[in-house]
Amino acid sequence: MAGARAWALFAAVSVLWGVPYLFIGVALRSGFGPVSLAAARVVLAALVLTPIGLRRARRALLRGRGGRLAVLAVVEVVVPFVLIPVGEQTVPTGTAAVVIATEPLFVLVTGLVLGTRARPGMAAVIGLLVGLGGVAVLSGVTGAGVGVVALVAAAACYAVGAVLISHWFGDVPALTVAAGMLAIAAPLLTAATAGAVALGAEPPPAPTPAGLAAVAALGIGATAAGFVAFFTLVATSGPDHAALITYAAPVVAVACGALLLHEPLGPRTLLGAALVFAGAWSATRPARVRAPRGDRPTSPPAP
């Protein structure tokens, strides 16, 4: 990665995809439940991104793929966008971001299960074990509890979605796919919110000004602007360098949680984060050399 523009984009995406965990935490404390929060941010992001990503010429590229796009919307947006705030109900925001950074490990596993990857080398196997060991360490962080399970499931969803994007929409601009996913996910999450409220699974949203500001930051900043900035970064410096956001964004999230929410940053958190990053790097590095293009994730997870 070279050039001031590329570095500026890298810094911008790191922030845009690092601070959302903070805003999710704020929104959960300010009148939103996990489902209503996911719905609000996706509806807002869809309103911003759909006119850009789904212009007439680009919509034609999705013709005949509505079913696949719906599956992708559920796996890549609907489920993880609900699971992350569910996890953050017990897991500190910085720790949540680090757990989501295990997504490259699940990309490796997904490729093996689907038979789209060759058997991994020893470095990849060791990396997978080290990364999962980091998750085990983080699960013992004070306050983490069972929320880690929801976050791991969200990371797995992102991984499956990344593989599906590569295989189903490799010939479609990523921004168009993102806009299509959001357009489908918005009404699904709106209906899910109504169902959750009707069944008593969560109370009706009663957002405070802080909650509304957090949702605006999530929808416009993290989701809409984040996708645009990330795909511009890919075009500027290439997908391999852009994928380093997977490791940079959690660092921003941990710093925000520690500085703004006074979340503890003890030895267990630091050790778990180091193991997750080292494991993900080791597990995916060989794949970038030997794996075919279709096995690489289109983008790191957007929280």
C-alpha cells in the first residue's frame, strides 16, 4: 500500500469499522434492543446506499439472482447484525471486536467444508488452533459470559457470506452487492423487530437522543460510508492490503472501549487479542498465496 490517499482511506475505514462497537454499546443502553437496533441501522444504511449501488445499469447485473441475494442478505447482514448486539449485552465492546476478527479462521473452515480449498498446511492448522485459543481466553474476560458464543456465530456468518459473495457474485461490483443485501435485509429486520416486540422478546424501542445519534453513526457512518470507503480502498491499494482492516479495526474498538467506556484492558484481554490476531494471520497467509481467487473473502466484516 503506497500513497497518502491509500493510507488516508485505510485510516478512515479502520475508524469507521472500529467505532461501531462503541456505538452499538451506546444504543443498547439508550432505548434499543438488539433486533430493533439492527433494523434501524440497516434501514438507514439502505436509504443512503441503495440509490448509489442499485442504479439501473447495476441492477441488471443482479437479474436472475434474487434468491441467492436473499440468502446472502440473511447470512451476511440480518443474522450477524442481530447477533453482535446480542453479544455486546454481556461482552465489552473492544472484546467483541476482537472476537469478530476470527472471521478469517472461519473462512478457512468454510472453504474446507464446501470443498473449495485444498487441505491447509501446518501453519494454517496451527493458526486456527491458536485463534480459537484466543477466543477461549477472551471468554474468560470479566463480564464476557455467553455473549462470546453469539459473537463467534456472527463471525462464522460473515465467513460463510464472504465465501458466497466470491462464488455467486464475483462478476458484480461489491458496492452493488452490498446495496442489494441491505435493500433485502431492511424489510426483513423491520418485520423481525415487530415480531420480537409482539412476542415480548424485547421491549418496543424507546430511543434517547444518544441512542438516535448512535444509530445514525452506525447506519450512515459504519455501514453506508464504511462500505464506500472500503471498496474505494480496494480499488486504490488492492484487496490484500485492504484486508488488513480485519486487524486494524479491532484495535480502534479496543482503544475506544478503554478510553470512552472505561472498559478494563487487563492481561487476559491483551493475551486473547494477541492470540486471535496471530492465529488469523497464520491461518490465512498461506491461503493468499496458494488459494484460488474465489476462496478469498470479498471484504472483512463490517460490524
